[in-house]
Amino acid sequence: MYKILIIDTDFENVNMMEHFLRREGYKVLTAFTVRDAVLHLEKNTPDLCIIDTTASGLDGLGLCRKIRATAHTANLPVLLTGQNVHFSVTSALEAGGDDYISKPFALRELAARMRAHLRRVSGNLNDGMPMLRILPETQTIFINDREVTLTQVEFELISFLCRKPNQLHRTEDLLTGVWQYPRGSGDAALVRNHVRNLRRKIEEDPERPAIIQSRHGRGYAIRASIRIEGAVAFTS
């Protein structure tokens, strides 16, 4: 589970981001002063920082420079926020920020930018494989930065396949594990139809699936970098 540190003096804004990011499957740390932020950085090093640069009484740019000058946080992704004025953007990037997002911003845009920077530093784009993120709490999945809306059964099916990626799962095992049919019962066409629907939603080319792969007579397997947020995380 990724840890995100939010540094801002606006309680309402912090609470809004914290609630949203927790629902997205992140662990969220908050700081309202530079001192508290430094304590977090020393004891609970996050995976990404969100720092407001224009908050009253908070030297966000100075904190960003300190992060860059400290060995164990020098490569930490830092996303800076603030009012949309030209000099703020320039100053933020010169201070070492990886990105700048103007207030007010859409939370979905914030999350998309975060994922891009987290993937960049985590190496989850190895071998050109897509990134598949599963959020059990909200029953949501993302293929790279794209959110995919699934039915209950589709979500349970892809979650089952992702528990053991790169391993072939026989149709009989899926009927038992996902649909809870007694072994030896159930219709194989049920699995085929749901796999076909899943491919239409998550594959770039459903006719040439790269994520949900199959071997005739042997079953289905997932090929992707997988992260289950808010649960035990693993990467294939």
C-alpha cells in the first residue's frame, strides 16, 4: 500500500484529499506544519508528497528543497499545489517539484498524476506490461491510468485470477472459486462469456488479448503488473 504525505494548512482541503485517497486504497499521512512534515519524512518515509506552496505560514518551497537535499528522500516524488499564478509554477519546479497542480483541482486529476509518478519510481512499467490496480474496498480497478467499471461478478472474476498471476486457472476452478458451484457442475459458457466481457473493457484489442490470456483446454491467466491496494500487495 502506497503511503502519501499531505502537507497543507487548510484543514478542509486536507480532509477532503485524505478521505478520497483512503477510498482509493492509499495510506495517508498529514502534516500542517513543516516540523510535523519533517518528522513524518524521518520516521515514516512516504512514497509521495503533496505539498501546498501558497498556504499561509507554511514554507512549502523550502520544504521541497529540504526533501531534495536529504539523501533518503532525494528521489521522493513531490507534487506541489497552489494558486494558478505563473511565478508559483516556475518557483515550484525550480525548487525540485516533480509536478504542479493548480487549485482548485479535480481529485481524479490529482490521483492520475500521483499514479504516473508512483509508477515512474516503482518500476512497474517493466517489460512493457500494463499496470493493473485493484481496490477491493470500492471494487474498482485501473488499467494503467484508466478506471474500468465492472459488474460484481466481473470484479470477483478478475480478482480471483489476480491472486495467482501467470498461473493458468481451469474453467472448473473458476466455476467453483468465483461462482461457488459444486465441483463438476456449472456451465463453461458462463466463464467464456464473462471473460469476453472483461476483455472488451480492459484490453486495448479484445480480439488479441494481452492481459487475460488463455490456453485452449488449459484455462486463463493474467499477465500484468498487479497491485492490490488496501490489501496484501504483490507484483507479478
